[in-house]
Amino acid sequence: MRAAVYFKHGKPEEVLRAVDVADPAGPGRGEVLVRVLLRPVHHGDLLGVAGRYQPGSVLPEGGVRVGFEGYGIVEQAGEGVALAAGARIAFFPGRGAWSEKAVVSADYVTEIPDTVSDEAAAQLHVNPLTTALLLRAVEASGAKPGRDVVVLTAAGSAVARLTIGLLLERGYDVVGIVRREAGVNELNVVFPDLPVVSTDKSGWEKRVVSAADGRPVGVVLDPVGGETASAAAGLLSQGGSLISYGDLSGQPISIPALYVSTRGIRISGVTVGRWAELSPEMRKADLKLALELAAGRPELFPVAKTFDLAEVGEAAAFVERPGKMGTVLLSSR
């Protein structure tokens, strides 16, 4: 079978390649052998390939197989697993998702109903589950619907779109920040009444304040870091929260110490990498939400482009393309 592998850290488009590897052994008890058909290319996956999580780490001689999320068909279910061969499923977390076959724990497999498309199923976990984590973080911050404004940077991203939709449903006032003026129009196609500000013109911070219309900015949700997050933190009201969930810029967040000591600004973060540690009841509720979104709001699961697994390097480069709207998928159908 084919699998996306890297043998050294570096630019993902340069070090990732699809190679032939042995098929996995059959599933053990509580496991499922999946023929993976589609898998999303997340920026977080590429950070691992680049060595950003563990700089200087030594890789195994056989390389590292990539990917934790995928969609496919059950080929074989292990003992104790009530899934029939041929069932449509999505999974997360499961190692080696960017392979044509993978063995994953049945605890992290979601059966896909007919109302959910293959493309949405491939995106069922990481983005919607991150959204669920962000919603809980907003609630935990003390921000209240109808009182506090929630600002999202990188507002055109897949996670941000899902989060915006649910925040609006829950009565929060939301302002989006994008980096291109064209992104304003693209986001307003999905959310016509959403105030959206572009950072490609000076004075964007004042336009965010104007869009808030006198209401306090209680939360900033940021996957960018660097200058954007640092500037957005300055917009927070007394006791406001900057909630980080990514590092698209690769640059540190820098804020004056007085923001913390005199204004009570709080900085925290969430990662879907810890979602599997949640209680079974909470995971079940999150998956219910994800399935409802995938079935009822398919416009929030756009696909930017689909590449064949052999084109994994090209797919990685496309993820970084400015103005990309939607998720990049790798196919082995």
C-alpha cells in the first residue's frame, strides 16, 4: 500500500513523499482495519513534519507516517467491535491516516450516516472538535451573549467558520478578522451580516473597535500568533481573554506586561490533541454536534482542493497558499 512518509524534518512540500509500505496486520481486540479514502491536510500535521513540536528530535530509520484523521470503509473489525465490513466511518485520533490502510481504535471511530457526504465526513473530527473546545473556552472565560464581543482572527479558516456559526446561534456578537480584503467578501457570502475587518490596510484595530459598536471585546480566538494576536490582545476589555489554538505565523505573541497586571488580561489555549483525554460523555456530545453540523451545515465544510495521495508534497504547499478557502484533502479512492 501507499503511505505518506517523511524521513527528516523540513519544509513539508520538500520532505513528504508517498512510498510503498507493507499493509498493516489485522485488527486486534477493540480495533478496526480501515481502507482510508480521504484525509484532510491540517496545518498542525505540517508543523509536526517541519519539526516544530519537538525541535531536534531523531526520526526512526523507516521514517514517520503522517496523519491522525481520516474517512474510509471498514475492511475488518476486531473482536468486540460491532461494526460490519463496508461501513462508512471517520476516525480521530488514529496514526498513519495518510496511508491507504490504517488500524485504529474503535473508541475513536464514528459511523457516518447517509446524510453526511464523504467530503464532510473526512473533516468530521479535528475542525468541529476544535470548535467544541473553543466554545467551552469562551463560556469558561465568563463572556456573555448579548454583552461581550468575540473576535476571531483568521476568520475565513474552516475552524473559524464553524465557530462563528455556533457563536451566532448562541447569541454572541462576533467580529471577524482576515488578512485580505477579498476575504471579507468571501466570508460575507456565508455570514452576510457579520462585521469583517481586513488587516491588509493600516488602522484595522480601530475598525474592529468600531464594529464592536461600544460593546466590550471579551474574547479573542486566535490561531495565528505573532503581530496579529499581539495587536488583537490590545483590543480586549478589562478581564478579557486571548485564547490561542494555533501558530500559523510561527511568531511569538508579545503583549505589554501591564495588560496582565492592570487590565487582568488572560492568555490560555486549547488543542484538539488533548480531546481524546476528555470523558466519554463529553466526547459523545462533541461528536453529536459534529455530525449535526456535517449533515445540516455542509456549506461550513468546503473543500479547497483534492489531491491524490501521490501528490502529498503539492497538497502541503497548497495548504499554505494565501487566500485558500476550505480544507485540502488527500484522496486514495
